[in-house]
Amino acid sequence: MKGHDFIPQADEAFLAWVRNFITILLANFAAWGILEADVTVLQGLFTTYETRLTAARSGNRGKVDVSEKNIAKKALMQAIRLFVKQHLAWNPAVSQSQQKLLGITVHDDVRTPIPKPQSRPEFNFKVIDIMRIQIDFKDQGSAGRAVPYGYSGAVFFYTVADTLVTDYDVLLKTALMTHSPWILELPPDTQGKVLSGAALWQNKKGEMGPWSEIQSIVIP
């Protein structure tokens, strides 16, 4: 599967693929050092997708049913990709044969060492539309915007509040920014509130580096 997307796009194929993925995961997550809570999140998203898919297939389906199915599918796909990057792709406890059973990209047994991130990302906000914020980020001190080699991207931790935030502990929402610029779309009820966030690099083994400074912006 090298060079190809490991997740099928068609609903039937995707449904079968995720069922197999979850089955293998449930049988092995403890041995792989993965928290049960992380697996439970994926199970919940999968259940939602199954439910939405059933409604979208029914004879009484409408545009809303199809739309909700597509939203649930996108959310599940994104969660699986992040899960694979964090817990499976470079986990030494997961063998090549197990990667094949999971249906994910199989990596070579001889792997180039990936160091834990030592630098921090720096970023700035840019308003591009109502409730749409562009985030430009790069490695601190770098002239270019490329994600450093061996990193999966910058993890953006953020929160929306009535005032700006200076405490990292309240930045509970997360997003993996894989390229710069990156667009954050916010719901209507956040308009006029303050977006506060900080970022850190994450390598392909799921290890994270030091925090950036917290920055804030009023959501248009």
C-alpha cells in the first residue's frame, strides 16, 4: 500500500475496512501500549457513522441524512488518520504483519531514528473571513514554512472564551496542522469571542516538543 491512501473512500469498502480495523485494535491495544479511552473515542465515531450511513441508505432518506453521513465519515477518517500517526505507524510494538492486518501503510522494520522535537513552532493569526482564521506557522527561526523532517505536523491546542487565556491547561481543543497556512473554521456561536491557542511539534511517533507562546485573537 506504499504510495497509496490506506483508507478506502467508497462507503461499503470504508465500512468493512473500519470494522476490521476496530476488531484488530480491540484485540491488541493493551499490548501496544494504547489507552482504552483513545480506542473508545474511535468506537464512538464509528457507531455514529454506521447510524448515519443506515439513515442515508433508507428509502426515506433526504439531503440532511446524506449530509450527516458525510460529516460523520469525514470526522471518523480524520480521527483514524491521527490515531494511526500517533499510535500505530511508528510504534515498535506493532509488527509489519499486524500493520497489514490493520490495513494501514506498512513501514520498514529498519527505521530511521526520529528524534523527539526540540524546537517549537511559531505562528500568527490572520482573519480571512467571518469565523475563519488562517494560521501561518513555521519552525522557530526558520525562513521557510515546511514541517520539519520526521514530524507529522504542529498540534494546535486552543479554546474559545469571553476573554484571552494565558493558562495552557485550559487549551483543551486540538487540531493537527499538517501544512502552513492552515484554516480554522469556527461555529457561529463563537463570533465576537476570543480564540486563544498555542502549538507544539509532533513527530511521527506521536512525541511532542516544547510549547509555543499562547496567542489570542477576537473571532470576527
